[in-house]
Amino acid sequence: MAVDIESRTPVEDAEGRTVEELVVNIGPSHPSTHGVCRIIAHIDGEIVTRAEPVIGYLHRGIEKMCENRTYLQIVPLTDRLDYVGSMYANWAYCRAVERLASIRVPERAEYIRVITCELQRIASHMMAIGSSGADTGAFTMFVWAFDVRERVVELFEELCGARLTYSYVRPGGVARDLPDGWTDACRAVVDRLPAKIEEMDRLFFGNTIARGRLKGVGVLSADDAVAWGASGPTARGSGVDWDLRRDDPYSVYPRFDFDIPLGDAGDAYDRGRCRLWEAVESCRIITQALDQIEPGPVHAEGFPRLLAPRQGDAYDRIESARGTLGVFVASDGSTRPYRVKFRSPAFCNLALIGRLAPGHTISDLVVILGSLDPVFGEVDR
Amino acid sequence: MALVDRIGRALTGAPLLLTSVDALVDWSRGQSLWAMPMGTACCAMELIAASFSKFDFDRLGTFPRPDPRHTDVMVVAGTVTRRMAPAIARLYEQMPDPKYVVAMGNCAVSGGIFFYDTYSVVRGIDEFLPVDVYIAGCPPRPESLQDGILQLRELIQTRSIAAGHSHPREMVLPSAGDERAGSVDARERPSVPHVPVRPTDPGGGPE
Amino acid sequence: MNIEELREHLCSRYPLLCPLFSSEFGDGTLTVEPDDLHRAAGDMKELGFSRLDVVTALDRGETFELVYRLESAEIRTGLSLRCSVPRDQPRISSLFDLWPAADWQEREVYDLFGIEFEGHPDLRRILLPDDWVGHLLRKDYVDDRVVKRPDYI
């Protein structure tokens, strides 16, 4: 539970001296910062009074690099943004380029994109839940979650040969059709998953220790979530009923029947649990998509080898595992974009840490950071 | 079988083990490499995956330990930016000697995909760290990492800590099982001819 | 609500803003003068655009074009607010008081483009170290350390 910092009485030692504020530097290399994040925490005793995240330790200048790449050459760069969920950045970028160049994507490609991205959501959420389990000492959860993730990664490996950086979604469609027998393998994974997730829910979120560590930690109000631009499970854990897949449907999402898990307390527990149950909803979507998918082309016909969209700019966004992932592409009519901007959900969610951490202990600060699920490739770009 | 073992058998007729302390120390150091997982970007995911159920790094005696003071080898996995480099160098300085560095992934090897057009990426960690093993790939598979660690083990076992001295390969003690990296699932796949790490015994030892 | 409805809605409530509205690639765009930005943004927030999705900028030579992308849960279409600031005096009022989400986003634009946001509570570099010289997403930024990619295509 958060402590009200203002109402605390200063602790005095035997000689009447008040305990002074201590500044603790966490990171940039720390096992529980989920990457190269640095947090400067001002602590009073055990309680954090101010937490200031310092980011940029993985700033690789991807946006600048994009200005000297052709439209197709940028796809591998988008993989390396959100490396826990590469498919999303691929897709968001491709949607922006397709909107800019007025390319129509075949229906089968849209279905494959939905299937792969929902699989990616499962993989990404498993990483998030697993690492927040490790943060609270439940290492078993990490191993279990990673096992599920590994199943999904195996599917991706079969699909495109890569375990992490897929470059599978390309402007105009996807790189290649599903291999033989892939849908059956996918179905086998997806069918087994809900029971496994229920077990994980009981193992971790039903556990007294995890409840004690996560409940009431880092409470984010719904109004704050909207005002600070939080999105994805971070906002939905606070009860903000906003999911682009349903509220601003793109691709073939309107054809599927699924629910959006919502939290109400807005604490780390609800955020984590939202992620877990979203994975079950992803399984539902994948099952429906596998039922509905029809044979057909997977790439737009007459797609030019060198794309040169007309002058202008386009913005498109999708619901990634972390929230609203938007890509802004501006063209000057040449074969290279004039400007590419990635609106990364993790960047916006991480901005909340300075607001959520005060009043909590250092060990809770780690839990809060984990519950926001930052991926620093995407935060720093 | 190590050369020393053969000498022992020849002298006494019993499976007696003769070796130098130096070689024994190097052998044992190679068997238990604690790794400092310096994961900065994408490769960190594969670094984690390597320790987990399917790949199980621990069976090779390599154990991730995020405290530099407890570790022998630093695995730098991921893109290193100019802003991050001093922090990594400082962590390296905190590791006790003798220490080794594995550059995992193209970014750590040479800058990789971020070699051109970017202003903030260090083009290979060998600009500021002495690298022992390079592992290519973007990202490398967990098996590649395990292979790299096994190569590092061989390097440690043949290179004495005494300055300028190295053990001949035959002097090196055998490793238990001498297994190469591979996933558990590999058993179900068609078997690939086993390639031994070091030259096999030319024969002659009494059996 | 689609774009046309949004246009009608805007025109009925804010006749002055109406001529500034255009749509391209399915997005509504409202181009305003830098001095009017804060007022127009406030109006949009009143209209129901409760989220500030993204703040970014483009280097247009003589000017920097700022793009603010707004989202609304009620109005199911995005809207871009745009304005241009001169290159030699890149200053604009901050939208932090309307949407706190602008905090890091404006810091990023300040870091990469050098546009100053008046009224921002903590305008510092965010992605690059504090001692970095220059603003690197400007088209005229040069860095000796950069290796140019060979021009194959």
C-alpha cells in the first residue's frame, strides 16, 4: 500500500537529527529494470519520495536511419524496436505505408497478420507476466510463462525462420504463405493454452504472496491513465475500456467475437491479470481466424519493387501488446521516407513511473516498473 | 583421454591421473563459468531463453548471475550505445580476474544492422572491451550462444593463466560427456554425425 | 463519427476553425497558427478529444511542422493538429497543462528537433545525454562519427 508522503512525520534519531533524503541510483544495468533503464530514486528511509526514470541508454537512432532507407528496407529496423513483439511494429509500419501508398492487402494476408499478431500478443504477455513473477520472487512463474512463450516462438520459427526478428509482415501483405501443417500446429498450441493459463492464474495470481506483493501497488486512476496517454493493459487495468481492436477496428477484427478483460483497481495485480486473460482472448481470436481463413494470395498484386508514395503523410496505429503503437510516415515523393516517427506505447506508459512510485518502497518500485511492461528498444528507439 | 593420463597408465599400469596443477585449475575453471548477462537489447531475449527449459544452460555449468563480482564471463548481448558503454566498462572492471567477454549478436560484434547512418551506436564492443568469443547472428539462436560458451571453455582450458603459457591440446583433461550444445528436441530429429571438439586420441592407449 | 461528421460537428461549434480543416488519407487535419495552438487544442479537448496520442515534428526547411495527434473515445476518428514554427525561432506553447501526456513527448521533440515548449515544467533532453550538441533529426545535422550507408538503391 502506498504511504502518503506529505503526512509522514520526519524520523528523528536520538540526537534529534532528521533522517535526510537518500538518492539511490538503480540501473542502467540491473536485473529487474527489464532492460537498460535507470531510475534515480529519492528515498526517505524505505519509502520512495521521488522517482525519476532516465532513458536513452538504448537510443539507436532508428528514426534517423529510416530517412536513408527505402520503404522496404525499414521493415527489419521495425523488428528491433519492440523486440518482445516484433510482429506489431512490422504491422503498424506496414499499415502506415499501405495507407500512404494506397495499397490494398489481400484478405488472406490480413488473416495471417491477425493470427501472427495475436500469437505475438501471447508471447509478449507471457514475457511480461513471467518477469513480473521473477520480480516478486516467483521464479517458477517465469519458467512456466517462458515455456508457453517458447511454444509460440517455435511456431514463428516454422513460419519465417526467425525466433525473434521476423520481418514477416511486409508492405502489401506478408512475406510468404503459411507452411504446410502450420495451422494444425498452431491450433494444437492454442487449444492447450487456456487450461495452462488458468493454471498459471491459480499458481501466481491466486498465491497469497503474489497478492500481497501486487495488490494496491502502483494504483493508477482511470482519469490519470487517459490524461497521461497510457494505453493497452496498463490503461485497461485501471478500467479504461479502450481497445483499438474493438473501438477503432482495423484489418479483419470486426469479424471476430472477443472480450476485453478489464481491471478495476488499477494496481499492478490488475494490470498483470489483464495481460494473462488477454492471452486467453487472443486464443479465441486465433481459433476463429483459423476457422475463417480462406486460400488466396498473401501479397498485393502489382506491388512495385521500389515504393515511392506520393507526397503527404499518414498515421496509422494498432493495438500492440503494450498499447497503441502508432507509426507516422511522411513522404516527399521519393523512394525514401522523409520522416518516420514511431509512437511507442511503452514510452508513454513509462512516463507514469514518476507518478506511481512515490509512497512505495524500493522493492515495490521494481514491481511497478515490471507492471508497466516497458521494452527499451521501443522506449528509446 | 588426456596425454597425462596415458603417461600415468604407462608408468604404473593403473588408471592414474598425472597433470600439472596449472592444467587442473584451468580445467576446473572452464567447467563452471558463471556468466554476467549484460543484455541490452533483442539478444537479451535469447540470452534468457538459453537459460530456460528448452535449452537449459545450467547443464553446461554456466549460470547467469547478475552480479559482476561473482562472475567469470560477461556476455554482452545486444546493441551497445555510446551512452551505455561506460556503464558496461565499469561492470567489466568490477569482475574479478581472470575474466572473459563474449560478444553475442551482430550489434555487439560490429554494430550489425546499426553500423550505418546512426550516431549513437558503438560499432562492436571490442572498441572498449577485450572480446574472447564472437557469436554472429541477429539474434543468435540459444544454441549458438551455448556453442560460443563451449568454445570459450576450450579457450580457457588451453590457455594457462600463467602469462604467455598455454597448454597443448593433448594436455587438457577431458570434459564430462564432452557434449555439444543442442536442444532437448534434437533427440527426435535425424541424428547428425557428432563432431568432436578436439582431435581424438590417435590410439595407442591401453584399453 | 466519421470525418465528414467531425467536420460538420467542428463547423457548427467552431465556425472560425472550419476553414482550417482538411482531410487526407482518412485523417482529419486542423492547421492552426502557432499562437492559436493552445486555444484550438483546448477547444478540441472540450469537444471530447481526451487523449493526446503523439507529438512529433517535421523539418520543412524554413519551418518546423509540429503534428499533434488527438484521439477520442467518443468520436471514433483521429484528428491531427498542425502548426508551423519558424526555424530561427522555434518556440511554441506547451500542451502539458491540457494533457500531461505531452510531458515526455514534448521533451522528445525538444531533444531531437530543438523546438522549445513554453510552459513545459521540465524541458530537458530525454533520449540523448544532456551534453549532446545539436538536434539530430534536423536535416542539417551532421556528425563525423556517422558512417554513411553505401548507396546501392
